[in-house]
Amino acid sequence: MPLLLFIAVPIVEMWILIQVGGEIGALPTIGLVVLTATIGLSLLKRQGLSTLMSARAKMDQGRIPAGELVSGVMLAVGVHCF
């Protein structure tokens, strides 16, 4: 199942981009892709800083920031995949 999703999701994404490009044109479609990527990176950065601050606060209290570590790994994977 994961392999099927790994193959199907990019194909569906390309199909949608082609359809949108056919409706509004290539340049506006590229602009939308760049805009959404920029917004996504901004949100990812904000969430990463929030997770870092939360982890630091827990460490200052002498607690283990386990949840924050998991969140940080997931954010790192998201950055790497982007």
C-alpha cells in the first residue's frame, strides 16, 4: 500500500497541475506552486522554532522533551522531502 501511494500521489499531483495549467495558464500555475511552497516553508520554520522553544522549556524544567523530539524529527523529514 505505501508503494502504491508513493507512485500514485505524484501522478495525481502532476495531473492536477496539468489541468490547472490548462485552465489558468502555465505562468499563473507556476506562480501558485512557488507561492504555496513559500508559505509552506514559512509555516515549517515557524513550527520548528515553536518546537525548539517548547523542548528547551521542558529541559529547563528537568523533563525529557520526548514529544518535541518526535515533532522535530517529523519536521526535519518534512524539510528534507521538500
